Amino acid sequence: MIQLVNITKEFGSKTVLDNVSLSIYDGDKVCIVGNNGEGKTTLINIILGKIKPDSGQVVLSNNCGYLPQNALVDLGNLVDNIKDVDFASEFYQILSKLNFTQDFVFTEERIRSLSCGERTKIVLASILAASTDTLVLDEPTNHLDRSAKECLARVLNEYKGTIVLVSHDIDFINKTMRKIVEIKQGNIHEYEGNYDAYQAQKENEKLCIAREYEKHQKRVKEINAQIDMYKRASEKSAAQRSNAKKQKEQGGGWGFFRQDVAMKKLSTFAAAKIKQLEHELDKDVAKPEKEHVIRYKLTKDDLKTTFAYVARDLGKSWGDEVLFEHSDFTIRSGDKVALIGDNGVGKSTLVDIMLGKTDYTGKLDVAGSVKPVLMSQDVYDLDFDATVNEMSMAFDKEYRTNFLLNLTTMGLDKSRFDTPIGALSSGEKMKIKLTQIILSDANVIFLDEPTNHLDVANKTHLESVLSGFCGTIVIISHDVRFLENVTTRTIEIKNKKIIEKY
């Protein structure tokens, strides 16, 4: 069992977790969700003891296996573990289940040549093969191909222990998780069911809050009208009492005295009612949350030609290993291409060829007007020591304004602009890279796993932005929904061939 009791964690002036409590029971399958920078990875690190909370208590009775974002293979540890017969047997079985088709001879050179997805499979298999009763997985599907995601889903569904998952992959969450924990503005909210069930409950909550707020606003109008009425009555009674007092001073009888008493009672009653009504106005009723609108957009010129790339008899090998050979394809101006294939087949290598970063065999014609830009799948090329504000100072005033505005509209809080980039979440770093792409003058955009680490809101908006982009786009992604909503055609690398699909 995992218990968090009254946990608070702050980073500078930002409260990431505010006196939150959470219980995760043995056998639970829990997904932690929330927008970028809300504290999902922080929560995981607190559970694992990697970060100490400012206050509160963590009770952990489980033996945890942990997959961090951008997991690296500890080759020495892996080789030592494989010497154990039982571990090795389980490890290789799980690798097979994860659709790892490469040879099983793991050397440092061999590991370096593997794709991010292949390395992720190795780390996952080593974690699953160890004697753990809890898996803590931070974005495990980011680099996995479609078939590997399906395989991992089956493995996790067969797993008898507890799973704590961080992911923005809706399809994967739906297939594997039975409980959602949402982190929002320092608080934790729990929902039973998968992601779709969570979304349905959230929509119902929004409707209830909207109805209650509308009812409250109607009551506020009624109360204010009643307060005005009692104030007028009180003012009238005060005037009448003043008049009665003058008449009494002029020798008026008991009738004026009785009138004064009656008016005094009315004034006291009105004051009491006003106080009661004003107290009712002070009641705190939740206001419907205003949806955050993301407005970044791409406005580049299209290519001045029909074709961007034309490949004939294209091939690429690494030593004796052939990635693809004797392949033809074309990418037309304005195409939105999904570049798909299993991990390790050469998708990123093909992009490097089109960017002129590596050699090849055969022929590749590139239009002279092509101005390409690449957003790679990692975030290590950012200056982790610099802040966003410091990064922006390298540009002219117009670019700097647009750069900061785009980050704000993507949900990066201005308070984070003075935080070193290395201390930002992976999703926040990805927003910085995406903003750089948006503000470039490129007319051909290559995106290598652009949705990795992006929260659902930004992922959804990115779909509409890319769909409306007049230039040419090539996207490597294993996010089926994203590709279906953005791309118009597909190029697949399979069986050492580049295959065009329309």
C-alpha cells in the first residue's frame, strides 16, 4: 500500500502540492493526469523517496520498479542481472512479449545503436522481470511503436501488482487503468474508471458547477433586490421617526409616541434582514472554470514548387545492417505525411537523410525552395541553465514578444519564465521547443514524436494548428489519434522498404 498524508511541496513561489492525501491500495491500476507543470512527476518522485515533501508523511510498503521519462539502459546492471537464470528467463520472455525483434546480445555498442523505443523496451523488461510488486511508469509509451504499445498493454493487464502510471496517451490509459488521479492547482482529485470515464465525470462536474453557479447568480439578484427594499423601508422609517420626534417636541400626544416605537421596530427588523441577506451573499459558490484558450498558429509560405522531395532507389545501411533499400517515394508541396514503422526500422534516419545530415545510396532530389526545420523527440538541446526570459533576450523585440506570448498561450505560467529550463517539466520543455518551431521561417516541418510529454489540451490544439498549416509536414509518431486527425497520407518503413500509402 502507498499512502500520502497531508503532503505539501513548493518550488520557489509555486505550490505544486498543497496539503494533499492519497491512498493507493495493492492491485490498484492508477493513472496520474494533469496539465504540464502541475506536479505529476513530482508526485511520483515523492512516492519513490527521490524528493522529500516540505511537510506530510509518505508510507510505502511496496517494492517499486521505476521507469523514468527518457529511461537510459544501465548496461552494467543489466548484464549482472542476466547472470541470474531466473531473471534472464523472465527478462527474455517479456522482451518477446514487447515485440523486441532484435538480437539479444547486449553490448555497449549494440545498446547505443538501438532506437529510443528499443531501449525503452529493454528497461521495461528489466523492471518487469525483477521481483517488484509495484510498477511506477512515467510516460512509458512515448517511444513505443503501435505494436509495442499493444504488447505493453497486454503485459500490464496480466500484471498482478500495483501500477502507478503517468501518461497523456488516452488510448493506452483506457486499455490499462482503472482509476484516475488528477493533479490540478496543487490539489488531488480521484475518479474511478479509465480516462473516458474520468472525462465523463469531469463533464458532469462542470455541468453541476455551472447549474449551481447559475442558480446562485439568480439568488444574488433576488437578495440584492430584497436588500434594496429593506434599505428603502429603513430609510423611510428613519424619516418618519424624525418627523414623529419633532411633532412630539411640539406637544404631540401618545399617537406620535406609538408611531415612533413602530418605526423603530421596523428599522431594527430591516437592519436584521439586511444583515441576514448579506451573510447569504458571502456564501462561497464555485465559479465555472474558464477554458484556457490556446491561440498559437503557423503562418508560413508554401513551397514554390510541386514536389518537396523525390527519392529514387534510396537505401541506407549501418555497417552490415540494412535499414531500407531500393525504395522510391515523393513528398509533394503541402503534404502532411505520417512516417510510421516499428521501432528501429529507420524512421529518424530517413528524416536525417532528407535534412542532409547523413549519407545514403540512390538519388534524392530536394526542391531548391525547401527551408526545413526539425523538432526532435528529446529536449536535451535546450540550454538547461538558462531561463525562458534569458533565452528570449537573444532575439529581437518582435520575436521575443511572440516567443513569450506563444508560451503563455500554451499554458506555461509567467512565473516559470525565471526558472532554469532544466528545472521545468518535460512537457514545459517540449512547449519551448514547439514554440521555436512555430516561430521559425521553415516551410517544411519535421516532427519526431511531437506529442511526447504534451498535455491533452495542447495535443488537441496542436492537431488543429498543423491541420491548417499551408506548408509541408512530416510527422514521426505512434499516436494513432493524432496522426488520423492531422496527416493526409502515410509513408511506412517495413521489411527494409519505404512504402507509400494514400
